[in-house]
Amino acid sequence: MAEIKKVAVIGSGVMGGAIAAHVANAGIPVVLLDVAAKEGDRSAIAKGAIDRLLKTDPAPFMHNKNARLITPGNLDDDLNLLADVDWIVEAIVERLDIKHALYEKLEKARKPGSIVSSNTSTIPLDKLVEGRSAEFQRDFVITHFFNPPRYMRLLELVVGKKTSPDVAKTIEKFCDVNLGKGVVHCHDTPGFIANRIGTFWIQQAINSAMDLGLTVEEADAVSGRPMGIPKTGVFGLVDLVGLDLMPHISASLLSTLPPKDAYRDIARDVPLFKKLIESGYTGRKGKGGFYRLDRTGGAKTKQTLDLVSGEYRNEQRAQLTALDASKAGGLKGLVTSDDKGGKFAWAVLSATLSYAADLVPEIADTVHDLDEGMRLGYAWKRGPFELIDELGTGWFADKLKAEGKPIPKMLAVANGRPFYRVENGKLQQLLPSGDYADIKRPDGVLLLADIKRASKPVAKNASAQLWDIGDGVLCLEFRSKMNSMDADIMAMIQRAIGTIGDGKSGPYKALVVYNEGDNFSVGANLGLALFALNLAMYPQVEEMVSGGQQTYKAMKYAPFPTVVAPFGMALGGGCEIVLHASAVQAHAELYIGLVEVGVGLIPGWGGCKEMIVRHQQNKKRPGGPMPAVGKAFEIISTATVSRSAAQAQEYLFLRDSDGITMNRDRLLADAKARALELSKDYKPPVAPEIRLPGPTAKAAFKLAVDGFVASGKATAYDQVVSDALGDILSGGNTDITEIKTEDDITALERAAFMKLVRNDGTVARIETMLETGKPLRN
Ligand code: NAI
């Protein structure tokens, strides 16, 4: 298999630019070409795209320095830049004649054997390669990214009849391992998987909401959490994607779908939507869409479009019996609820799930491919076949029959059996042949979910479990609500330390801390803390602080290695466990930070101590104790959170030696490999000697915060919290001639923490966070 070391992207528009940025995120140099500008700098279009990418939010780059990996150019003067490129991605306008003309040029300019792919959403592969040489056809595939490419995990891969298997394998591996995409094989059919089903679903939901008289809020409340589609709901999603895109996608599907396709029966032009688009109401990128913020009179009011009158009115909370029915009875409770909410849910789901169940094996080989497509491309929590399984295939088929509706192909194949089952601890899926087959994971993919199906935990309590993940490695999984840290998790870490022992004489030699929740951990359980504070149980609170400090210290100095594998949010106490790991293997999408000040606290489980040591040992910054603690103070006092693992390295939440995994599904395997590597010749770290500046630093911190308060950037209570933080980071009553131990610093953390929790300002911040999820600016 060839290796991809250099990439080119042609077309620097919405998709091309962002694909180039994501290739750069993988550390791969990339050439970005667009048409030559008519006057001035001939490469201005591609250069302008890079400038635009640097300003886009959410950021296409994981770190701004990645922009340096992109070489901009133009298609008239710079085709020679393609001569050493291994993969050329075409992402130019969706017009066959223009794509054909470009391919003719590429045929001459590309390196023999290099891979060429198109990002087309709608043009069949067969048509794209018409008139091209046999070599070009052998090296050609469709790689369909989703917008925005950094964040949307799905990559639909279409392999042509003449594509060489080696080309398909090379591109699949690169997109999976290097770009972190979930690669799903699709057949060369209109809209591939996700847009085919997604467009049907959106249209059906809009039709049913209008026919059954639901408001936008009601339709979104039902289609959001209860159906497991992200909380935006369906109208919120259209606002996000852009109303103006919908008619284009619809028209393109209608021009290519088979004559009897069910989408043809539901496609509708809605005059109201046309009017919205024409007047600039295209969604979040325009003046608003189904939702908008009204700014008249200075205040911001959330407004919603009334689907009947076409006027905006203030947002109304949805109140439907179906929502309660879904809480009590799950999906079945929702779709059988008698009110319009239940009728809407059934109308949308019965039609969409039937549509999907009729499309296997036409658009992809397996039901699992369709489920992956909808999960990764449209952020559904469960794919269509998982949803049918939840209702029961037999129940679903009976209800369709009772309504005189046809039974879709795969539902007939299932004949009452589920689409997924567990056999001998292995997850299996139902094939179109009627047989079941194991779901195979690519090499290097290890999922805790799979291990859990096939084994029992080594130990468990209410908030955590320990799993044997093979080869002598234990995995500690958080299982508390939002993976918040509590005494049970600390107890399980202690239990793991005891079970692994010296890492030599027993069955285990290393620990991995990992889970498969939405986020790694949102930090300490604030609800428990507030409960204790309301009862003035200060000794118990202090015990919680010192318990965490001791546990993390024991883990750091254990005779075996601990690899922590964070992803998504790793905040507060969830960040502090990362700081105490022997090594970290992080997912590239890591949002890590010490955010305690937001709830009127300071990092009390060794977070301040670790940040002091890391910043003091940092070789890239000027030496001396003052700049180091100054940087740590800045990061902690502003609750800085990284927007990627690469940025976490800059803040020293991660070390340069820590690993980064692009594909979420590969994180556990990579962490385990790291742990095994470290365990070979493992020695615990040597405790650092810490020298701190003392009162001079404290005074400097105070001066800085006073300045922020004076300019309105910090509040009065920020001053109180920063002051407590200053007590720790300055080292208290000391100077640089004195050597402090880690225990000295954690004692300072404890004292500052206990001072703050006795303060009403802190209690008010915790209460507000628990009630609203937002920090109180008191
Ligand atoms: P865009 O309109 O933002 O960008 C198109 C780019 O093509 C522009 O930079 C333009 O200068 C360049 N271009 C125009 N004529 C050209 C020519 N003769 N030769 C070379 N370049 C030329 O379009 P967008 O949205 O980035 O789409 C690009 C491709 O990606 C299309 O095939 C589209 O179907 C596909 N796609 C788009 C998605 C989206 O959400 N926008 C999602 C997935 C795929």
C-alpha cells in the first residue's frame, strides 16, 4: 500500500479550503489551488481562502500554526506543484463539464500512480471518469466529506468499478487514521447514504409538522432529544445548514433518483420558505431562519417563525403529552402517544425508517453502514436500524401493516428478528441474505463497548468500573452522570492501584483511564459539593479535597504506568487526572481546562501544583520562577480551555511527549499500546523541587487583577477567587531560596479551597452553574 505524504486540494471554496485545513491538522503538507485571479496576485483566491479559514468559527484549524503547511497557488501557473503529490482532492463547483476540464489537466500534471478523488455530492463516479485514461480510472474514487470537515466525522467513500483495490485501501486508511474520519463505503447512487436519508427525513418532518399543525418548537422538541437527534431538532438543523441549500439538494436528488423513489412523493415546494430565502432569512448565517434573535429595543429576544402566518413571534416552550410519554416509555411511548406530538413522531419515523429499510443493499452493503452514515454524518444518536430495533422489528412491521403501508425490504428480511444481536459476546448484524455476521472493526480499533459485551468488569461501584482490556492492561471507566468525579471514582482509582500492585508480580502491568461517554469528564460533582456546603459539612468537604489529592498523587507515583486518554471536555477534576498521568494519549478534539474559578473555586486536586511545575520546567519560555507562575496564573484565573489537543500542548495541559489520536475509535487501542510500551522499563517520576517567588508574585497578581476589575473585565468576586489562587501560585510566605515539596503546594490548595467554600459568593456561583449550566458573574 502506498503512503500519502503530501496532498493537494483543488478548489478553495467552502469545502476545499476546510479540507485543506484538516489535512494540515494531520501534519501533512498540502497544496491548495484555485482558478487564477484576473488581476493582481494570481493566487489571490487560494490565499484569501487561507485568511478566511483563520477567522472562521468554529475553527477549521486545530492550531493556527497549521496554516503554514498549506501552499496556495493557481491552476494556470502552479500545476507543477502537483508533481510530487500523492493524493489530489477535487472540490470545485458542482458542474460536470468544469470537473471534466479539470481532470483533463490533472491527467497530465499528476504523478503517475497518485490518487485522485472528487468531493462531489451528486455526480455519479461513472460520469466523472468518462473519457479518462485507464490509469486515471484505476486511481480515482469519490471521497465525500461533510461540512465542516474537521468536526463532521463521516467520510463517504465510493469506489468505482475500475478503481484498484490498493487505491481504495490506501485512501481509506489515510482518511481513517490520519484524518480521523469514520469511513463508510457507499454505492454509486444519488446522495450516497447520509444526504439521501437525511433529506428525506427533513422533508418528511417539515411536511408532518405543517400538516399536523405543530409549531416549530413542538416539532423540534419531539425530533430532538426524544428521537435522539441532536437537541437542535429538525428546524434548528435546517437553520444551521442553511435554508437556501435545501432546494438545491432537493432538485439535484429529484433529477437523479430512480422514478419510483419515495422521496418523489414527499418533495414539496413551500412558498413560505421560498419567501424566507429570497428575503435573506437563510438560517444562522443569514438574518435568521425558523429561529432568530430580535434585537429591537436593545435587548435580545428569541423569536420563532409561525408556520401558519409566516410572522415571527416570541419563542414558546413546547408542552406536549408525547414528551412525557417518551420519558416514561422511550421511543415506543413517544410514537404511540395520542396527541399531535405522538402522531408527528410516528409520521416522521415510520416514513423515514421505512425509506432507509428499503435502501439496503441498493445504496450500501449493510444496515450498519446506513446507521454509521446517519450517526456520523447527521449526528443521530442512533441510526435508522437501531431505532427500528428499539421499537421491535415485528411491532414496527405490524403497525405498518395495520395502516395498509408496504413492508420495506430489510424489514421483510428481518421477519421479526432484530437487525443487531449479540452472539458469543460479539455484536452481529443482519445481512440482506438473512444471515447474521459479526461487525468487524478495522485493525487498530478497540472499543470498550465491544469488550463490555464480551466480559464482566474486574471491579465496579456506582460511578466507575475496571475492565481487563487484554495483555495485562486494566481500563478504568467513569460511569457517573456526565462522568463527574466523586468519591466512588477516587475509590476505584485506589482499587486499580491495589489490583495492579507492583505491575510485575500479578496479572496486570498498566492502567488506562478511558471511557466512551459524550465527554471524558466535566469535573468534580458540584451537586454533592453544594449539598455538603449547604449543611456546612466543612470537614467532609476538606476530606473530599485531600482524598482527591492523595489519590492522584498515588496514581502519579505508582510503580506502574497510567495512561489517561481524554477526549471532548476534560474540565476541572477531569483535567487534573490528565495532569497526573504517566503519559497521555489524547483525542485531537480535546477541550481541556482548569475552569474552577467559574464556580468560585481553585483547582484543588493538585491542578495548581502540576501547572506550577510544568510551567517552571517549560524549556520554551524565559526562565525564573516569576514568568512561569505568571503564565499558570493567567491560564487558571481566566479558566482557559483548549480548543484542540494541539492547543492543549501550548497551554501545557499536555506535554510535547503526549500522543494525539485523530480517530476517536482508535483512542483506546493507542492508549493501550502506549501503556504497554511504558510498562517495559517503567520507573515512576522523581518528585520535583519547587521554588516560588512568594509575596512579590502575590502583589503582581493582585495588581493585574485590579486592572481587569477597573476596566470591567473582571468582577468583584473574581478578585476574591484570584486572590486565593495567588496564595497558592506565589507559594505564600516564601522566596526562591526555599525549596518546597509537592505536598507543600497541595496544602496551600486545600487552605485556599476551604477559604473559598465558606464564602457566599462561591456558593452562589455553584448554585447558578447547577441551575443554568452557565457561570455567575458576581
Ligand atoms: P464553493 O462554491 O464554495 O467552492 C467552489 C470552488 O471552486 C471555488 O473556490 C471556485 O473558485 C472554484 N472553481 C470555480 N470554477 C472553477 C474551475 N473552472 N476550475 C477550478 N476551480 C473552480 O463550493 P463548495 O461548497 O466548496 O463545493 C465544492 C464541491 O464539494 C462540490 O462538488 C460540492 O458538491 C461538494 N460538497 C459540498 C458540500 C457543502 O456543504 N458545501 C458538502 C459536501 C460536498
